[in-house]
Amino acid sequence: MTFLIAFIVPMVIGFWAQHRVKTTFARNLEVPVANGMSGAQVARRILDANGLNEVPIEETPGSLSDHYDPRSKSVHLSPEVFRGVSIASTSVAAHEVGHAIQHAKSYAFFRFRSAMFPAVQFASNIWMLFLLGGIFFQIAGFIVLAVALYAIAVLFQIVTLPVEFDASSRAKKQLNELGLVVASEGDGVKSVLKAAAWTYVAGALAAVAMLLYYLSMLSNR
């Protein structure tokens, strides 16, 4: 039962979430947006309206590779979003700009997640070595340390949820207030952003389930 909860259920939810975001994105990528603006133009419009004229927008390779880089304070959009003139490109571009606005306004969860990143990067690279070493050499302290390091990565996944949901909320607000979408396009925007949010929810559920599994291993020992 523990194995089922830790592996099978999160895996199924993860596959479903990935399928949903890809199909929803692809469907809305074919729906032209009434404003006739590309994702890059939408992003620039929202950034400028919020006094973020210095934030650059760059095209980045790959599909669904869109992100905001807080280190360089830059928005990175995939080719289909950067150049696309659709509901999907508009929604994703606005979402990534939502992160730039969070950064500018010092949104608490965004600051917390950014502060965690170095520790998470270290923990993610090394926790498995301690886990395998602890199991192989029968050193309980290594296993405890491995689980503690993994817990840091899990916390990062959990903190990511409010950051992503807030960015989507800001995106919808900006698109409406700036008149970048018409009323009939609202449902399409919501579906794209909601589908994307589910991938983060699925990732967090999988991470928490795995943490519970490792904690049960420790308690059994």
C-alpha cells in the first residue's frame, strides 16, 4: 500500500497533468487572439504598464520552456509563445510576466522560494548519494540526512504552488485591465493557466508522497 501511494498514484496524476497541459496548450495555440499581438508583444505591454521597462524578453529554445529568470530579471519565452498570436501564447506570456511583477513587488512566497534555491540545488544533487550510501553501508545517519535533504526539495515544491497560482492570478488581472483579451477569450485563458497549474500540483503531490515513503522507511528501521 505504501508503495502504491508513493509511486503509482503520483505517477498517474503526473502523466495526466502533463497530458492535460500539452493538449490544452496545443488546442489554444490554434485559437487566434483578437488583439493580434504576439506573446512577446503582450509581455512587453504588461511589463511597460507596470513600470518594468528594463526587463528584457528573450526567445528561448524548446517547447513549454517559458520561464522568468530572477537572477537576470528577464522573461524567457519559447518560440511558439514568443512569436505566437493565440490564446495560449497570450496566457503563457502573461503568466511569466506575473513572476516579474512578483519580483518587483517583493511577493513574500517568491522571495522565499528564491532564497531557498541555492540550498535546494545542493540538496537535490546530493541527497540520493547519502541515501544509497546509507543503505549500502548500513549507516542510519546517512539515511536520516538524505531524507532531511530531500525534505528541503519537497518544501521548495510546496512553496512553488502559491507562487505559480499568484502569477496566474496576476496574469488574468493584467490581461483584463489592459484590455488584452475580450470577454469571449476569458475561458480559454483560464483553461491554459489552470492546466499549467496542475503540473505543479502533481509535482508537489509526488514529492510529498515520496517523502512520506522515505519517512516510513526510517520508522520501520
